[in-house]
Amino acid sequence: MELGLGFNSTSNSTVVGSEKIAPAVVLGLCCLVGLPSNIAVIISIACEWNRNLSFTLKLMLNLAVSDALTLCLAPFLMYGIWFGWKLGLWSCRFLFFFSYWSLYVGVLTVTSMSVHRYHNVIKSRVTNRMILHRLERRHRCLQLIGIWILAFAFALPVLFTQGLKERKNGLLRCQRTVESQSVKVTVLLFEIFLGFVIPFLTMLTCYLWLHKGLSEKAKSSNVTTAPQDQAPRDTYRKRLLISIVVAFFVFWTPVHIINVIDIVTTLTKTSHPDVHSQLKSFRGVYGDISKTLALLNCCLNPFLYVFFSRIVIKCTK
């Protein structure tokens, strides 16, 4: 999740080269397309807040807010790519802390959507639904607040590991600056497990159990009299969850593959210098691509969830 000003900068002056144009253009498009679309999702859902809004739509609103906050940093990142970081050390740390914070909120929100969908299937088998519904209403607001608090805790290491480093071209770069190998490896493992492995396994597990639960309900509906639109609704539920899991996996896997490469590069710096140099070259070429994919996920989310919004509203009320 080392996003933003980790893009390579190899020119010897402030003249924009091809290696700077590509990431800057992608960031600009992400900001121009993703930010307005996320704001539109926020406004449209917020206008319906007092109309017994479903918890799934509240999670969608939470996701749109986190994505919008991430994309708001794009102008600062583009400026840093072109001209180097000139805003000082503490602005570097705090801006990247807020970036990580919003990214973790997005990851936890997507995970909560999967857990909530699975929970709805389990809830249908509980006899006393009224008591369960009251408990849910009390704890859902706490769950939304808890997502932001937990993401805040996950992002705290950025304040202590982010710093400024002068590149060969003389420009400053805002990046992770940790001298201790053990600390760097620990932070990277922390990001990999909390930012990808645990959330993805949770989503995948929820989807598999959800698919099993819906299959059982479909079989029972053949025996009992079920609503005629139940099967289409269940189909769209599965499609929505599949889209969430697939999008998360596609856009975040490359970022954490680069994190794994960073770990191996750190551990082989002195023991295997040849392997270290090869991995460092590979990371320099493909690291930027992985970061842009992660930012593109913030642009895709509003289109992905709005596409299913009408069906989600019908299925979750």
C-alpha cells in the first residue's frame, strides 16, 4: 500500500519525461473521473439517509467517502511527481497518513459488505427476527465508527516510517525511509496481512458460505411457495459479491506482490547482492503499475456499486 509519490523519477531536471507523464496522466484521470462520481454517490445516498436507509447502502456511502478522500490527494501527488516534494516533512507524513487511512477504510468497508451479506443469509434462519433486528440497529452505527477507528490504528505506522529522500536527479521524494531491516519487513508484513490477506480471505469465505446458503434456499423454494422474484434477487446478490471480491483481488494483488518483492529485496541486500539488484530493477519497472491499479480501484467502485444499487435497495430493505 505504498502509494503516491513512490513513482520513479529519473530525469535530471524538472522537464517532464515520459516516465513522469504516464503516472501523472493516470492520476489526473483518476481525479477527474473518480472524484466527481464518488461525490455523486455520496450526495445521492446522503439525500436518502432519513428514509430507513439499508445498512448496505450506508456501507456504500462509507466506501464512496473513503475513495473520494483518497482521490483528493491526487493533485499533491501529481505535483510531487513532476517537481519533487516541496511541502516539507510533516506534510509528507500527514498527507500519506490520511491516504493510508482512507485506503484502509475502503478495504474494511468492502470486507464488511461481504460479512453483512453473509449475515443476512444466516439471519433468515433465526426464528426471533425482531430481537436480532433491534440488536443490529444498535450496533450498525458503532460498526461504521469502528471501521474508521480501526483504519486509523492501521495507518499510524506511516507517521513514523514516511520521510523525504533525495533522488539522483536532485528532487526530493516522499517515501518510506526506514533504516532498520527488521522494522521495514515488519511494516510490510503488517500491510500485506491487514490490508490484503485477512480481508480477502474473509470476503472469499463469506462468499463461499453465502453461495452455499443461497443454494440451500433455492432448493427449499422448489418445495415451498417462494416469491417469483426471489431467484433473480439471489442471483444479483451473488453477482454483486463476486464483483466486490474480484475487483479487490485484481486491483490490490499487484500492490502486495510488490510489497513481497520489497521484503525479499530488503532481506537479500547483503547476502545475495545479485538477486537484490535484479529484484530492485523489477520493482522499479512494475512498482508504478501496481500503484496506479490501486488508485483505479477508487474510480471503479462508484460505477460498480451504483450499477447494482437498484437491486441492492430491493434486496436489503
